[in-house]
Amino acid sequence: MTYNDYSALDFAADEHFQQWVLTQNAEATDFWQTWIQLHPEKQSVINEARLLLEANRYEKDVWPFERMQATRERIEASLKKNKSADTAPSKVHTFRSWYSIAASVALLLSVSLGIYFFYQGEQKFTTTYGETMQLKLPDGSEVMLNANSSLRFSENWQEKGERNVWLDGEAFFKVNRHTAGNAKEAVKFIVHLEDIDVEVVGTIFNVNNRAGKVEVVLDEGIVDLKMTGGERLRMEPGDMVAYSAETQLIDKTNANLTKVKAWQNHQMILDGQPLSELAVLIKNYYGLEVDFASRQVAEKKVKATLPTDNLELVLETLELMLNVRSEKEDNRIILR
């Protein structure tokens, strides 16, 4: 199927079209502006597709699980209806059409600057660079997902007597105390990481799980950490536990809660860290590698509050504060 046959949903699901609308990619912009000039009859369809993408890009409401489920059911019903109607053997583009529909469904379930996917028996929430997402789980617990992160859980998680979620990236949890049926004992809420399980009943905490390094910070309540080897560690409010998969060492210290929670306000607080550590944050938030012209530049100390959603401002601030010069080349930044 060519672009001439695309519907608004097809365009919205097209990766090249998304690059034009959402990222202002120069090559994609040139292509689509030229294509629209050659196909003025598709202008209204293009406009509708752009509205679909833009509306989901800036939607910031918290979607409760029930609303997502209802939306999912309506979409599945629509897909079944379309499938039963699409029986003509002459349609050789059937796979491409249904691939577009599936991609469109995933796209149209974008919430709070993130994407909601559903797979068989599993829910998954994903954010990209520079995005955050707020959501409510089936038990009413609240999660704020940081940029470049994903959270997933099975549909029947509460039927098994435990509430299990899997996190890749960073998230802030407000977990409700929950009991199953007439049972008095609270159902555990477990955040699964690669080498650690974070077990809680009802509490508020932050988990950062990236590149083989884990940081768990407890704000309120009690958290038990369970290692893959069976060791357990109990955390109290104000504790921060750091773990490295490479060394398999655990370090427990007092947390700076203001610093830990700054990302929820689209900020990162640095209180004397070297630029080399800021480089890791820039990669997490913006998806760009940072190279240094010399070790002296990499070791320059930074003490500032910087935005997680405005890279230009970050670079301008560094240039003024540290007397460095920044250059962008493809997907990397060079600091001199």
C-alpha cells in the first residue's frame, strides 16, 4: 500500500511521518512538505493525522486502569468488526493494513507523554527521551514514570495474591495497602529488577534501575529488598540503597529526597558532581552521548539545578558556568 492509499490512522502510525510531526527531523520535513505539494488532495487526511499525533503528544491526564481497559475493549471490538468485513481475497496488502492498525492502536493509547501498549496477558507503559507519564494501577496505586523507562505487569496480577510489576528505568511509587477478599494480611507489592526485588505493602518510594545500577530511596513506610541470592535488607524512611550488578555490592546511605524527587518537576540537581556524571544523566534524559575533549573538562564540577526537558538551556548554562564550549554532532555532544 502506497501513501496515496493511506488513511489518517495509517499516516499517524508511519514512523517516517511521526519523525516529521513529533521531532521536526529535517529530512522527514523536506520529504513530507514536498509530498503534500504533489498530493494536495490528501491535505485533509494529513491534517487529521497530525492532530492525532499532537493531541496524544500533549495529553497529560492520569489515565486510570479502568479507562484504559474500556478503551482497549472498544478498540478490540472495532478490530474484530473490521476483520470480519475485510474478507476480499484481492486485498494483497492485508498484513500491512493490520500492522498499521495495530501500530495506530498503540499510538492512540498514548498517555501523559508516554505510550501504553497491550500484549496478550500483559500491560506495558513506556516513555521515551524527555517524557514522563503518570498512571494509576488496578489497585489505585499511583506511579510516575521517568523518561526513557518502562513498567509492565500481568493482567491477572491481583488474582495470584501478589502485585508484581517489572521496571526498567526510573519510577516514583505511591503504593496503596491492599487486601485480597476477607484476608487481613496485606497483599505484597513487588517491583522486580534484574538482581533485586523491592517488596512493599503500602508505601512511597523511588526506584532507579539503569545500566546495571540500582538506587532505591524510601520516602514513607517500609521497604524490604530481596537479592537473587536470598539476602534481605530492610529500609527505613530516608534511606537510599545503591546496588551495582558489576560488583554486586550494596551501599546504604541517607538520601537527599529533594534531589531524588527533582525529576518529577523536570529538574536534575547537581551538588558538585563532575561533568562525567552529568553525561550519564544527559544520555538518560535526552538520548545523546557526551564526549569530552580532555579529562580536565570531564572532571569539572557542576553545582546547579538543570532542566530535564530543555537540552539547549543545559548546554548554555554549562558554557556560562564552567567556561566550556559545546558542539553537536549527530547523536552526540562534545564538550571542550
